[in-house]
Amino acid sequence: MPTGSCMCEKVKYSYEGEIQGKALCHCRDCQKITGSTYSTNIIVPGENFKVTSGKDKTHAKKADGGNTITSHFCGDCGSTMWRDGETFGTAKVIKAGTLDDPNSLEGAKPGIELFSPGRISWVQAVPEAAQKKDMPNSADS
């Protein structure tokens, strides 16, 4: 069962089930929340996702795609660990860098890049990853 945590390890989580998607996101929200050029995400089933230690704090806002998205983070160290919202149904969008196994990032190569027009000019597209100008709708999934 994969596990993850914030930087100070006060908030920990786990999930069961297959990864439903792997995506980079170049939207302005993801740039701000990561303090970087994009976020690296894995999408996992929400039914078997659980916080195993500590209590996450939340911040909800209208995302670039138009729907409300909620960020779950540690109130002590500030690490955003996952996001969720109506766009994703019950699924959780985990920030791949918060997974405890450092090898998890090797397995997080994205199959899609979201909000690709927001990509910073000196960041190259991931070879073979689909490029979307926004969030895919249900017909694209």
C-alpha cells in the first residue's frame, strides 16, 4: 500500500488501488502551489484513500478550469499533499513528490500535460505525453 506524507511527517496518508492517471499541470494554480514551473500528479481512487496520521488543513478555490478544487496541506510545514474536487469525482490528485518512496517519482512519468499553453518556455514537453490546453472533459478520459 503506497504511503505519503508532508515534509515534517505530521500528516501521513495511504491509498490502495491502481493509479488512474499521471499528469503534469502547467496551470497558474499549480505553479503557485508548488512554487515551481508545474506540478507532477498521480490520480488515485478516493474510496481507499485515507489520512493515517495527523490532520490536514484545506483551502478551496475556483480553479483555472472553472470548478472548485480543494488543496489538502499540513498546517505546520505547509506541504500540499493532495487535491480533490468535483472535476475528479471521488479521486484524489496526489502531488507525486509527497509519496514516501523516492522511487515513486520514476513511476510518475506523465501520460498527459494539462494547461500546456502555460508551460514555461524553457521547460520541454514530455515526449509522448498528450498536450491539453485545459482539463480533459469526461469525453477525453
